[in-house]
Amino acid sequence: MKQWWGKRAACPGSPPPPAAAARAGEGRWVLLASAAGMGRTAALDAIVRRESAGGAMRVARARCVPEEAGFPFGLVRQVFPDDVAVPFSAPAGPDEQLVLHRLVACLARSAAERPVLLAVDDLHHADEPSRRWIGYLARRITGLPVLLVLTECLDQSEPTPLPPATGTTVRLRSLGAPAVTRIARAAGLTEEQAATCVEAGAGIPALVRALVADLGEGPLPRPPSGPARSRYRETITGWLRHRADPRSRHVCLALAVAADGGTPDGPGLLDQVADLCPHGRPPSARSVRRLGRMLRHPLAREAVLAAAEPGETAALHARIARLLDESGAPATTVASRLLRVDRPGEGWMARSLAEAAEEAAGAGRVAEATAYLRHALSGPHPPDRRADLTLRLGALELPHSAAAGIRRLRTGLELHTDVRERAAAAPALSAALVAGRRTDTALRVLHQASRGADDDELVQVLQTLGALISSHDAAAWRSAVARLHALAPTAPVTIEPLVCGLITEYEAGAGLCSAAEAVGRVRTRLAAPVDPRLRTAWLGSAATLLQWADRLPEARALADACLPAAPTPPDLTDAGVQCLLSVRAEAALWAGDFSRVVAENAPLVEASAGQGVRLPHLVAMVATAHAEAGRRARAWEVLAGPGPSGADSSWEWNELRYARALLHAADGNWAAAYEDHLACGAGQAARDFVSPVATPWRSGAALALVRLGRRREARELAEEELRHARTWGTPRTVGRALRAHAAAVGGRSALDSLTEAAESLRSGPAPVELAETLVDLGRAHIEAGNGRKGRGALREAHAVAERLCGTAAPAPGGGAVNGAPPVLTGRLLGVVEEALREGRVRGRPRAMTGCPALTAAERRVVELAAAGHTNAHISAALHLTRRTVETHLTSAYRKLGVTRRAQLAPVLAREAEPAAPPPG
């Protein structure tokens, strides 16, 4: 400013500086225009001090404020405080010109005695009559010894048009980044601190000076023991509270609130935020963009928001949320604003929060989803809408707190005013109670709901769902099956499939039907119409029967069709979903895909551990998968999660007892294994479940008895098991029972049973049972003196175990090292290699190589990888986890003898070439 003010004097022949011209009787005007904070007032003060020094000019000062903008001649009255001729109302036409002329004449008489410096600060706040007088004076100032210096904020408008012939407009520019950096470094600040000055200072001299002073005392924000004062914050809040007009203050708050939740997206949205100002015309677009950039910095936002009054920011968040909603922003973006509103009292707010909850839940962000729904419920809603929101919130809360979820679901049920709606909501609470191991209460809820319903079909739906839930209680299950038999002949066509499925489950467990009969019943009904309220329950029953019948791909397909893909959490308030989760886990376990079992189920098991939701069956599956992958210590930790079963007679605890027995057997604790197998058998018998299709406890108990030297008891159990297994008729059950029978009988009969078992298991998807049987067969052949057959069986067992290890999840921290495949581990591999050593099989068995060595799953993954698909695309296409895809590729690389993805296509092409014809 000093350079500009005095530069003309240094140029020969140029016009004199404005002050010199005014003292010589040639008055001039100067308008200092800038954005807020650029030092207009400081520059004006400097000019006043310089030109009034030694009495060279008499100073008349006026400062415009927004509070007096509506008072006519408020500015003029500051210039002429004693002039009674200054009117208090705005005259019109010639009368106004007379007033303006008389005021200029009065100023001229005063200036004739001594030149006058008229300093007017913040002209943009002046009243209109005073602004017209300033223009009138500027047009006539040439012959007067008057220097008129004005300041105006460009954030409010463009500069006031004044005659260019009698003065000039000076725009005060912001400091550039190089200049701010030089100032900061000259003050001894670090490079990072200098960058803070550039970003948070926005080139505004006052803010840059305050930041330099603050950062010179240490980094911001400071710890509680540091200096309490922040000059930067005081500068901003002081301006907002004491100097800024309401419009500027509101725009700053609106932009700070907008930036506090992330800069709004979309063209023009920042300008729309600024338009929220209720005080007259909106600010200039240039000002909005400049403030928006500055307020991206957290220091600036914090300082501006500190000046807000209670309730201001919440109101702005609500208005910004409305803008975002109308512009089509994602629901979570809108809802994140609404979380700052005390009570979302409008319908669109509740809608946005509910949509955001579903969006967040679908991405696996359950805590965020529950926060949205809880906030939505804090607003006013009709009873039925509140009931729906409450039920959805209860479903999300359930895995993480059974007590909170069940309480919320009960409240949602009671909020429904319509009897039918209450009856329709009852299954959700009932399923939640089952997850919380309160089956008796769950059944009472459905019974009460069916008594209050006046719709016969709805009553039958509730009764059928009650039968499904009764499977978790031994006594209730028997009664439910009797009622299902009575209902079956007259059941509506849309309810009959589930009725048939549940009856078939009972008959399969009771040894009253074969796998072929069960599959026939299921397949004829899969295309039949089903009541939407029973869809997942029916598919869960159908998938269970298909899994028991060793139709694992079909069972898995039904589960995948209904269960959400990760990371979306499953809805445990749906009894059918609970059943499908069990089927999906056990089908993967039976197929030997241990990594899939852990990847798909461990997150839910871990999230619900200790929260009142006990999932014994999933726990059993995850623990068994860990044990098969060679992580027995982790398996025992998982099994301890659900705690004791108490009086709960659910079939799920039988699965847990069976898993515990398997772990005891793997540890060599045969007495404990026998006790757990017996406990499992007692639980199954209470439900009339004698078939070995789910938990072959007799086979396990027979093997334990053999190790304990009690062969006679073992043989009785094994023969009973084999009889039930042949009734069901799947290779898995028959082969498994034959292996136990062989262990119990010993001798030549054992060899015959093991040979039949191996032949049976080779025809079915039972790799674990096949490997175990081949080990026993190999040992039996060697003991019988047929070493060649014995070594062949052991080598085959080794190949099966290697394939299973290729699908087992590596131990924590494991994986490929420097491109090498991970070391293969696993329970079965250990058992096989011990048998190989005992049989003195020389050297490591030659594993199959090339494409024939690939499993079906590995082949599918390799073909997609060779076609150029990424692991993410393969994962989505095959419905596998990324970890499983990587494991398949690692195993395939080893078998194919390649090290890079690019080598896969040539290898597959060579394998596809026809063999050359023999010579001659």
C-alpha cells in the first residue's frame, strides 16, 4: 500500500498522488476494494495516519454498519454530526438534490480552511441516500481540497461505480502461496507449518499473521498443557461476532457446515449452500469459492463453527441435507447430515435415514446402519412406520446384542396397531428368540399371534413356521410333526412344500425314508408356488435335505440364492435364513472347503460371541474347519464360545457335541471323545433322530471304543450305524459306517468293509471320509501282507489330503513367501504322512501334475484367470472369497509348474492339443 500510495511521486511527469492533489485543491477519491480480511481497514488507518500527520489534513471519519443500513443519511450524519440540516428521512427528486448540494457545499466551506480527508470504512453497509451523496460528491470533488478514501468488501457485491475521471479503485489482492511461504519460513516455521499457513490462511494477511504467531508457539491443535490462546481462532470468531454483517456471517457458517461433512458434490451445489442465507442478495460466486476452499481446512472450520449460536449448525445441516437429497446424493451422504439434527421431524428425513441404513448394512457397516435407524426413530412417526423402523433396527442389533435386539423387536411388534400386521411381524421376534436360545418363548409368540389373527391362511403360515422353530426343542418337535401330518392333506398349495419338507426331515432323521425318496419330494416341489412368508423357510428345508443326500452343489445354490453376499450381514430374524446359513456352512465342510467355512461364517460367529446370540451349529462348523486345517488350538477356542447348553435341547447342540468329540479324537483323548459322542446320541434320540446323516455319533463312538479296547460294544454300535446308513443310502453315510464297522470287527472282514467303503466314497463328494478310509485300507493291506495295494491306497489318500490342504485357509500370517506356495498343513495330511512312515513307503509320493491334477474348483479358477480376469472378477463370478481364489491359484501354480499368471494360457492350450498319432 505504501508503494502504491507514493509511487506516482517517483515518476516524473505523472499525476501527483491523490493526497497531494487534494491538498493542492484538486480533490480525488480512492476506493479500496477487497474480499473480507484483506486489510482494507488497516490500509485506511495507515492512510489516515500518514496524511493527517502534523495537521496536514483534517480528518472526518465514518464507519458503516449493517445495523444502520436502513436509516437514511446515517453515514452522512457521522460526517456532519452537528449539522441539524441533515434530514432523518429520504427526500425525493429535487428535494434530495437540494440536500446533497447543501451537504457538498458545507464540506467545501470546511475544506477551504484546511484540506479534508474524508475516510469511509465499509461502504457496502451504507444506507442508500448516503451512497447517493458519496456519488454526488465524487462527481464534484475535482475543485475541492478533499481526499475521499473509501473501503468496500467485494464479497458482498462488485465495487460501487464512481466516476473514473476523479479517482481510482484499488483492489487489494490476497497473498499468494509463495509470499505466505516466505513469511512463514522467515518466522522460523517448518515446511509443514508453512503449508498450514497457505491452506488455512487463504492468503488473508490477518489470518496469515495470526497463524504464524500461533504456530511459532507449537503445532495446532495444542495439548491441554499448551497455550490456551489461538490468535487465528480469535481473528475469525471476532470478525464473525463483531464485524461481519448477518449475511456474511451466515454464508461463512453455511459453508463451514457444508465442509464439516465433506465438500458437497455436484455442479453449483456449493453456491446453493451459500444461497441458504436469509439476508438479502447472495454473495458473489467468487467469494463463495474462496471461502469454500479455506473452510476445507479443519482449523478454519473449527474457528467458524465456534462462533455459531446454539441450534444454528443443526438447522444448517438440515437445510444442506435437503439440498443433497433433492440433488440425488447417496442416502448415506444425506443421512450423515441428518445425524447432526436433533430430531428428524419431516417425512423425507426418516426416509433418507432408513435408506442410508440399508445402504450401510449392505456394505457391512452395521454400526453405522444402526446409528441411522436410531436417529430416525427419534423423530415423530405414525405407529406402523415406527414399528417397521423398530423391527429393522432390532434385526441389525440382534447379532451384536441379543437382549437389545429382542427388546427392540418386541417393541416393534407391539407398536403395530393392525392385528394382521402384528401377526406378520411375530416370526421375526420368534426367530430372534431362537437365536437367543429361547425356543419356548419363541413358540409362545407365534401361538399368541395365530390366536389373534382372523385370517386362516395366515394362521396356517404361523403354525408351519412354528413347526420349523419346534425343531429346536425335542419335545415340541415331535408334537409339531404330528400336527404337520394332520395338516398335510388340506394344506394350501403355497404352504404344502414346507409342510412336506419338514415331515421329510423328520422321516429322514428317523430312518423312515431314503435319500432318493427325499430328493424326489424336494425336486417336485422346487418349482411349485410358495407363500412369500415361507420362501426362505422352505428353501432352508429343501437345502437341508439336498445336503443330507450329498447333493452339495444344489444345496449350496439354494443357500446362495437367499443369503446376502459378504459383507452384508444375514438377517437372523428370519428362521429360514438361519437354516440356510447352517446348510451353506455344512455343505462347504462336507466338500472339504475349509477356508470357505471359516471365511463365510467366522465373522458372524465372532461378532455374536458373548452377546447373547449363540450359534452352536455355525460354531461347530467353524471349529471343525479350523481343526481340519491343522489349527486345533484355535478350534478349541471357538468351541468354548457358546458355553454350556443348559436345558436347551436344540439339534444345534448335538452338532456342537459331535464337533467336540472329533477334536477329542484328534487329540487322542478317546474317553472324552466317547462321552461326547454318547451325549450327542442322547440328544438325537430325544428327537427320534437315528440316522447317521447329520451326526454319525455311533461311528465316532465305535472308533473310540476300539481305541479303548472295547471291541464288542464298538461292533454293536457299528452294525446299528451301518443298518441306518444303508437305509438312507448315500455313499458318505454308507462308507463312513463301513469304516467304523471295519475298525470294530478287524481281520479279513475289516479289509472287505474298507474296500467296499472306499469304492462307495469314491462315487460321492466326501473327500475327508475318503482320505480317512484310504488310510485305514492302506494299513489293512500292509498288515495283511499286500504292501503294493497298501502303498497305492496310502498314495491315493495323500493326493486327496493334498487337495484338501490346497483349499484349507493358511494359518494366520501364512501364505506365499517370495512367490513360493505355502507349506501344506492339515489334520488329514498329518494322518496320511504318519501312515506312510509307518508303512515304510519310500520317498514322497509322486503327486499328480499338469491339468489332470487340478480339482474342479481349481480348473474353473484357472480358466478364468487365463482369460484375463482379475481375482476380484473371479471371486464375484464363482461366488468365492478372494482368499479362496488366491488359494486355488497357488495350488494350481504348483501343479502346473508355473510361477506367473501369464503362463496359464499356454499351459492350458498345450493340454488341449490332441496327442500325436503313433508312428507307422
